[in-house]
Amino acid sequence: MKVIERKVLDPAQVHRILIRGVNWVGDAVMTTPAIAGIRKTFPTAKISLLVKSWVAGVFEGSPHIDEILLYDQEGRHAGLSGLLRLAHELRNYRFDVAILLQNAFEAALLTSLARIPHRVGYKTQGRGFLLTKAVLPDHSTRALHHVEYYQTLLRVSGWREGEQPPILYLSSGVEERAQALLGEEGVRSEESLVAFNPGSTYGSAKRWPADRYAALADHLIEGLGVRILLTGTQADGVVARDVRTLARHGERIIDLTGRTNIQLLAAVLKRCAVYVTNDTGAMHIGAAVGIPLVALFGPTDPRTTSPVGKHVLLRHPVPCSPCLLRECPIDHRCMTNISVDQLTSSVINRYRTINKVVH
């Protein structure tokens, strides 16, 4: 791995740091160990994180971040004029270092326009000339799990790495809000909950079919006496309604799609026994708060994006996977070959292990 350094960075002279975060929720969760490493390396520096609004919740309550700055690319920071406005705003902070966890050319251009003297990141998208320390990733680097990919940038820079696995910290009062939300749905404190995440923002190729989630819900309700929570964004509401409609015990299924933000989802999941999920950002949120997962992988590569920890991953290897496509152009065999019985067995075994139920 080649490192090009145009300016020598003295850590003792670093007082203000800007981290340009990534744009996807799952990726954001996987940067948390690297951000913890940055804090370890620069314990007295003030650290600001620049992110889009939809991932900011990942970092609320984090002890490693002093402030979150929002990149409003749909509003005040839209277009070239917005980019220049943001650069001017950042210039006023007088950052000493910009650490670019995002790989985009724009991140390097923005921090260069903001006149941040030290700019550290991977040499991707032709942006090397804008970086003062450019790390050229080789083939093996690109094949790393995302958590390790971000940590490697720190290691080759001579900095400390953060602890694994990724951790999501809950902000003040959010667990009480989660309890109130579940109370509105009639959930009693002694009831066991299993959560499903049947949707996927990325595209339908990642989704296990709704009718199979419905059948799984029926098996778990009948076999374990649990209630089922459906999680997801507002866009996942159609899938969630299909699951409830197709299930025989739809009255035991609670639809929370579109009713939680990142922090509230994390708090709700902490109340659940198991989380059954497609490969989505919500999967990584669940892993980061410690809920046992049963995760389904089809078109994506678990070697780079699997949840970190002792979780159950189900996939059916087929020659065309991982294809990384949003929509399957053929018969979706990577997901449909995962059976209801297979998933039911995995969830029940995970549930009984965690809850020490003797049968």
C-alpha cells in the first residue's frame, strides 16, 4: 500500500479536526471504530463530524465527537454555489486537519476549498492531488471488511485504531421514548419481541419475499408466543403491510415503519430478543446496540459488509452472487432459495439460546 505525504503532520499541533463522514447508514455505523481511533490519537482536539442529516443519528451521544455539522446538499449547500457556501462556513472553523472517511472527489475538493491545511484520505476518484496525505488502496485493501477498511486508513497514517465492534450510543431520553412508543401499541413489559426488517432502501434484490416473512411471523408467534415488530423507513411501509396482510396472526404484528429515527430504532431494538433483517443499514444499527441478529444475504458480499459480532448469517451461494445489483434481472434465486423452515429454525435456536428457554 503506497502512501504519499506532501506535508508532515505533527499531532501535537492538531487542535481542531474535521471528519467527513460517509453517506449511508450502514457504512456510518462501520466507521465508528475508526472515529474512536481518531479520538484516541488526538485526545485533546475538538472533533467535528460533517455528515448528511439522515446518518447524523448514528453519532448522537457519541463520546468521540464534539459536534455534528450537517451537509444540507438538498438545501443551502446544493449545487456549486452551495458547495462554495459550505467551504466558506468550514473555513471559519479553522480546522487543522480534515480526515476523509468518504471516498468521493467532492470531499477532497470541499476541504481544499475550505483551506484546511492537512487533508488525509484514500487516493480514490482521481483526488490524490487534493490530499496532503494520500493512501493508495490496493486490491487487498478494497477487499477488506468495511470496518477494517476505515481502520487501515488510520493505521497506515501512524495513528491508533479504535475498538471493535462498532458501537452506537443512545442519546439522553431515547429509551424512555422507545418504551412509550411500544406502550402505545399495547406491548407489556413482560412480553417477548422479535423484530423483522423486511424492506431495503437499496432495492428489491436484497429483500427476502414478504410472504415468507409472513410465514416466519406465524411460526414464531405460534411456537414462541412472541409479538413481531416490523421496522423500516416510510418507504418500506408497503412491504410491511404485505407482511401483516399475508400473516394469519396479523393482529400480533406491530408495524413501526416510518415511525422511528436512527436513535429511536436503536432503543426499540434493545428491547427485542432477536432481529431478523435483510442486509441494510438497520442491520448494522441492530448489531451496534448488541441485539442478536439473523441476517439474510443475497446480492451483497458478507465478506465486506456483514455485521460484526457473533451473528447468524444465512445465504444460499449461487454463481451470480454477489452481483451488487439493486434489482435481480433473473429469478432472485440467491434469496428465494433461503427457506422459511431454515430461517425459522435459526431464529428459534437463537431465541432459545439468548433467553435460556429449556424445552
